[in-house]
Amino acid sequence: MITDSWNPMRWSVRAKSAVAAAFVVSVCFAVASGLLLLVLYRSLGTTAQDAATARADQIRVQLETDSPTEIDRSSLATDSQIGAVQIVDDTGAVLAASNGAPTRPLVTTSMSDGQVTDLGRVEDPEGNFDYWVSGRATAITGGTVTILVGADREPIESVVSRVAVLLAIGAPILLVVVVVSTYRLVGAALRPVEKIRARVAAISSTDLAQRVPVPAARDEIAHLATTMNLMLARLETGQAAQQRFVSDASHELRSPLATITTALDIAAGRPEMIDKELIDESLLPEARRMNQLIEDLLLLARSDENAVERQRIDVDLDDLLLAEAGRLRRIGSVQTVVHVEPCRVVGDPAALSRVIRNLVDNAARHASSTVELSCRPVADRAVISVSDDGPGIPPEERDRVFERFIRLDTARARASGGAGLGLSIVEQIVRMHDGTVAVTDAVGGGTVFSVTLPLGQQGWTDPS
């Protein structure tokens, strides 16, 4: 059973990085060392064999004028590369040899005049020598002799062995340096992460104003810190909006609830006070207002969670505008002007009808005398415009009108002004239909709300 301390899955990033670096360096060092020793061995061996071949050629030149017994003894001398030199006749007799060379031929072979051959590795069964032997045949007076030169392998193997030992000694030292360096470097690299973790651990849900430290280096950790700060900013904004939403909703519900509660308290003590006038003028309007407010809040909450059930059918926007224009004319509070062209989109007819109604009701509340409704196709979009000739909206306030519970006209009564959720619902529904809504000034004064929706099959995002 693997204990926790030896389980790689439980190691820290520093430990994993150090072990990974040690493994990679070990493999690379082993491969590099093997290649180095192989190249060194072959290089030294080739040099020794070339020296043996050159010595044989030197002796051949001397044999052109001298007999084997008369050649210069320096040509038969040994050194760090040449271990033995022999001149052998056709019968296998050694005519001349270097000091310490075997009395019998190193290799028994038959070669023709001028032939040069690498005779390979020759070892003494008793372990007295180990040579690479090169042979060269040359003609002399009375026959042909073979010059055998043995390149000594022992110095080469000794050098290679010493290098291998040095590499073996250096490998653990190198691995220790790699492990310690990697461990410390990774620790230094992760130190900003630890600072970020500590700061995040200190941030509570009641204090989202704090931010994590951003390292000076513009690396991945700095990008992570910047992203986390942006996330904290969004959470802070969302929390503030949620708190404001709850506060505003409580405030909006308190008024009708207080009216109903007061009436019921009076009725509990004096039942005769409950008459049709009190019910029609106080209780029912306040109950309906509270019911509408709750429905609007539920709609916005479901929209935020993408849980709104939506239909996906063809909707004629011109028909919806004409229906709203007829309703507004029946009310008779303002003059209604209509300019519509056929516009068909794909979406939820009830939701789109609510968009137009909210915009029309908003325009009617602010209009001095006239509300104008229009829709027209522009390229692949349908544009709905609802304008009034009222006081207008200042440019700096136009983004705020779509916030929840926002009423720019604070002096307006709640009964006529609503709860301030109508335009928020408009923005939410339009966004669900992949559209946009904008506020501009009307020609001659007033405000224009413009809704742009994709025409036809392009105008709907499938909720699935």
C-alpha cells in the first residue's frame, strides 16, 4: 500500500516539478553519456588503427631497400598507441619484432603483395595483450612478408573507463543540483500564487472590495490575478445589485402590503368600515399592484436563470403594434400615430407583446399629447420604434432606465409610475430574442425607444 507521502498524486507542484526535472535530466544525461563514451571509444580506436596502418606503411617503405633484419629499430618501437610490431614471412616465421612482442605471429594469414587488411581484434588467451591488428603484405628479395602492427586497446579502454567513472560521479551531483534548483525556482514562481490564495481566503462574501495582488511580471500568473480581480469586481457589482434589488423589492411590496394590512386592521375592529368603495379603491388596486409586482419579479428571476419557458413561432410585429395602438386609442389619454410595415420574426408572441405594451405604457405616461408607433424592416432586421413628445431623457440617464426599480421622475406617484420594472423586462426579453433596445431623442423633443430584432428564422436562440 502506497502511503500518502509516497503517493505521487498527493505531491506538491514543487515536488512533482523537481522529480519530473530529475527524471528528464537523468534520461538526457544517460543518453548523452552513452553517446559520448561511444564516440570517444570509436575516435580513439580509429586513431590507434590509423597509427597502426601508418606504421605498417612506414616499414614497407624501408623494406624496399633494407632486409627485415636491417630496418631501423625505431620503426619497430612501441608507444601509447602501437603495442606490437611483427614482420612475418610466408612460412609464419617472425623475421623481426618489437620489444615485448609475442614470438609467434599475432595473426596467421595469407596476403598478396600490396594488400592492406584490417585483421580485427586479437586477444591473447592468457590475457597478455589485446590488439587491433592491421596487416600489410609487401614483396622483398626472396619472397613476400607480412607486416603486422597491433594497436593497443588497453590505453583506449582505460581512458574510456576513467571518463565513464567521472560521468558516474558527476551524475548524482548534477541531479541534486537540478532537483534543488527546480524546487526553489518553482517555489519562487508559485510564491505569487500563494499570495493570491491567501488574499482570496481572506475575502468574505460581506467584503468583496478587496483585490488580489498582481505580480509585476506580465506572465500567466499575472493574467490569472487580473482575471480574478475582474471576477471579484463582477461579484461585487452583482452583490450590490442583488442587495439593491432586494431592498427595492421590499420597499415596493411594503407600500401595498401596508395599505392592505391597515384596512384589515380597521376592519377587524370595525367591520362596518369594509364597504365596496374601500375594496374597489384601496384593497383590490393594491392587491393587483402587489400581484403584478411579484409576477414581474418572478419573470426577471427566471430570465436571470434562463428558466423562462418560451415559444418559437412566427410573430407579426405589425399586428402587435396595431393592437396596442387600438388599446391606446380606447383609453383616449393621448393621440396615437401609427406607421407600420409588415415585419415577421420568430419568437414568443406573449413576450414580444409585453415588450411593446411596456414601451407604449411608458410612452403614454410621459407624453404631452402624442405617442407614435412604427415598425419597418431594415436589411435583415426588424426595427420597432415607440416615441413620445414628453420631456425626454438626459443622455447620462439613458442606460439607467433599464435598471430595475429605476424611476427617473421621483416625484411621480407610484400608482401612475409603476414599480420601475417595465423597461428592465423589455431589455431582458429583447436580449432573449437576440435583439437590442436603444434610447434616443425624438425629433421636436421627447424620447424614442427603438427595438431591433432579427427577421425570420435568424431571430431566435434555441433555449435547448
